Amino acid sequence: MVFDEEPKLEKSQIHREHMERVKVRINAEEEAFKLSRTIQEGDSKNYRKESFFVRKKVFKLSDEEMLTVTRIYQLLSGILALAGTVMIIMSISDPRALWPIYERSIKEMNWLWPGLVLSIVGVVAKIWFQYKHDKICDRIMDEYHAKYN
């Protein structure tokens, strides 16, 4: 009978040791997960370690604010195109300025190319911001019609 009780004790001892190792491994995995995950701004108070990356909350504008911003950018892009046009007009004060053969025209050509670039960029930006403005207006009108119809 002594032989029957000893193997049972050994099995229970082995089982306990195995369960302790499993618990230690699970705890280690949980700690590794806590250290490796990205923590929201509110959770960063609990885990003050240097290895954490704190994700900032995204600041989002409302549709009406976005309309105001796109209108301001349209105004700025119009001013940019106007400045480019003024540079082009200043560079073509002499009809021979279009031909870089003359000595005087080389100085005047220096104003022409930046003016062209500014005008093109200003017009493209104005068109793109108008497109964004129209999309936001359509979204606002759809929400308005869904709300009151």
C-alpha cells in the first residue's frame, strides 16, 4: 500500500508544479502584451514606461468649419495665382522679352518662369479646393434633407 500512495503524491506534486509553470508563463505573456500594445491616451496613466507609444486623439473639424477652411485656402490660392500673373505681366514689358536671344530679355525671362509656375499652381489649387468645398456642401445638404424630409 505504501507504493500506491507515493505515486499519487508524486503525480499531484508534478501536476502542481506544472500548473505553477503554466501560471508563470501566462503572467509573463500578459506582461509582454501590456508592454507591446499601443495604449490609448487615457490608459497611459496606468503604464508609465518609456517603451510605450501613446496614440494622440485625432482632432476632427466639423463640416461648417471645413467649409470655412476651404474658403480661406481658396482665397490664398487665388492670391497666389494673381501674384504669378503679375510676375508674367512684369516680365513681358518688352515684346522682345519672349526671345532669350537679346541680353535685356534674359533678365526679364527670370520673372516669366516663376510667374507661370505660380499661376498654374494657384489655378490648380483653386480648382481642387472648389471640388472639396462642393463635396462638403453636398454632404451638408444631404444631412439636412435627411433630417427634415
